[in-house]
Amino acid sequence: MPYVNIRITNEKVTPAKKAQLIQGVTTLLKDVLDKNPNTTVVVIDEVETDNWGIGGETVTERRKRGE
């Protein structure tokens, strides 16, 4: 049973986009590794941009600069 954990910044990803991610990852595991889609688990964790750091600063600060 594959378990995939996707972590993204919490920047208003729509439920439709999340469903697309779940379906896409499930299909990828089926196509590449021949895994059963019925037993594939995909979890999406959304992390606040204040809690995600890159290069010594938060994503919030980077977004303010347009990065």
C-alpha cells in the first residue's frame, strides 16, 4: 500500500486542484510502479508560509518581495 505525503504552502489551493494532485499521484504510481489505486493513500499537508523557510527566511517574507 503506497503512502504519499505532499506538503505545500497554504496559499489557497482549491479543493479541485487538491483532487487533481491526488488523482495524478495515484495514476503515476499505477503507471510507473503498477500499484493498485484502491490501496494508494495520498495526504496533502498545507503549511502556513510563516512556518516554511527557504534560505534562512520565511516564505511569507519571500512572497512580499515577489519571489
